[in-house]
Amino acid sequence: MRLETQALAEQYRDRLFAAAFQVCGNAADAEDAAQEALLRYHLSDKEFENQEHIRAWLLRVAVNWAKNISRSFWRRNTLPLEEYMETLEFDCQESREIFREVMALPEKYRLVIHLYYYEDYSVEEIGRILGIRVSNVKVRLSRGRQMLKATLQEVWDDE
Amino acid sequence: MNNREKYKRAFSVLHASQETDWEAIMKTSREHNMRKTGTKLLLAAVLVSLLAITASAAGVRLMQGWGGNMEVLSVEGGMEVHVHTDNLTEPVEIRDGRMWFVVNGENRDITDEISQTEAFTYTFMDEQGITHYWVLGLNGEELENYGYAEYLKSDTWQGGYSARVNDNPDGTTDAVWLERWKQENNCPW
């Protein structure tokens, strides 16, 4: 199965950006990672089982590309997170706090947190996307939740 | 509102730029197709760039690339750089139709992370504190038709080599994946 790249971009561009943002922590690199994932899809002739398969593939490519950017010695200067947050339109203070505390988590925790809470993936699906064992996903999810509970307190419910 | 709903509300503020650069994507796609039909026989070409010299005792090996591909030796009055073009240690293995990255003890399937336009990159620091940057890409449709570059960087020296790519007269290479990586990362070579 193949879908038009432009249609996929309209549907998934923001989600690819948000996932890559969890890795990079800045908009410019996240933008690059999202666009690279779509470009790779466009240039590939890979066949997919269904649209969910395409979505998971795009997310995996965007996350991996974002990791490469993050490790690059020659990465360009980017807007600090606090300054970038000033450009975002949160609808309430609680959202701003959650955003800030999630971005303060170690990258490996916040990426799992994001795929679980934002993309609604199961721990098994997250393991496949990130190429890690389900047990590792569960540990990272648990530790991420504990840290959010410690910093957000009553804003973040016990689970 | 539960945690999931709160999380989605908080991160719904993130939006990619509205204008996807489709012109750039289409241009890259056309370049990709042109290169598919115009592939030349690639030679094992190597270039070395040396940007700084620090005096040291003669005969001392100051640093080396992974696999011993490149050595930087101190000599009287400066340094010598040797790249073993006749016996390069390859950074990948092709097994069962997949490409495996084997530098620095890794055994990583990078088949889906490499193409003619996008490079796979990898960075590590060795015991001497030298940072190694690996850049790999494809020069054709077949996995066996790959090229690579390794760059080394220390406090006093930086340089590298590329292999299995062709040099243009203006100092660039004909490897789209490598030239894009250099441009995106402000690489000085």
C-alpha cells in the first residue's frame, strides 16, 4: 500500500514534528526531522501493510533522524526552549507547566511518554518503533510518570 | 480531565511550519532520478584535509581513524597524514540483503536509514578524546554501492577522508548525501 506524500504530510506533519521535538528540544531541528521523514517516504518505493504501518514508519524515521541531528557536532545554534515556549499559545497555565516539566525529563523518558500519551501507542508498539524491549518501555514509562508526579504533583494524577 | 487529555492539550501547541518545502522535495526527487540513470564507475577515491599543525616528538602516532584507515603521525616540523587506500577497513557489512554498521563495536541495521540523498551518521569519542564523525550514503540503488566519510576532531587538529566517492574539480564530491550533510552541518571540508 502507498499513499500520496502530500496527503501524508497534511495528516502527520505536526505529529512528526512533535515527536522529533521530544528528541531535539528545538523547533528548527524537529522541523528538519519531520521533513526528512516525509522526503524519505517520497523517495522510497517501500510497500506498507496499511496506513498505521506508514504512520509508525514515519515516526521511527523522524525520531532516528532527530537523534542523528542531536548528536551532530556541527549542529546550528537554536532558540533556547524557554524562549521558544514564549512563542507558543498555551490555553492555560496547567498546560504550560506540563509542557515544561515533560521537556525537563531525560529524552529517553519523554519520548516514551509522548508516544504513549500523545500518539496512543501501546508499550509493545512503542518498543517496535524505538527498537527497544517492552520491559525497557515499561521502565521508562514508569520512571517518567514518577518524575512528572514529583514535579507536577496534583496536576498529574496517579496511575 | 485525565493525564492523557491533559498531555494532548499541552502538546497540541506544537505545529510544524505551514509551508512544506515541496519544491525542495521535488527538486531532490528529480536529482535522485537523474543520478540513477547517470551512474559512473566509482573509484576508491580518498581525500585528506589537514587544518592545523601542532609540534610533537617525531614518529609518534597522534591519532588514528577507526580500523586504522587513517593515521596522523608526528614528523620533524609537523605532521603526516596517511590513509591506507589499498586496505581500508569497511564500516559496514552486507548480510542477507541488509546493511549493518559495524564501527566501534556496533552491529546496527541501517538499511532503512541510508539512501542516495540522506546520510546515516554516527559519532563517538575514543580513548584519546578524539571525536569521530561517520557519514555513510548510497551512490546507487544497490546496497553494495555505498560511500563513506570519517572526520576526526580534537582540540588542536581536525581532518578526515572520504572513500568510494568521486571528487569534482571544485572540491565537492558527486555524493548527494555527503554534500547535503556537509552543508547542513557547516562542515568545513
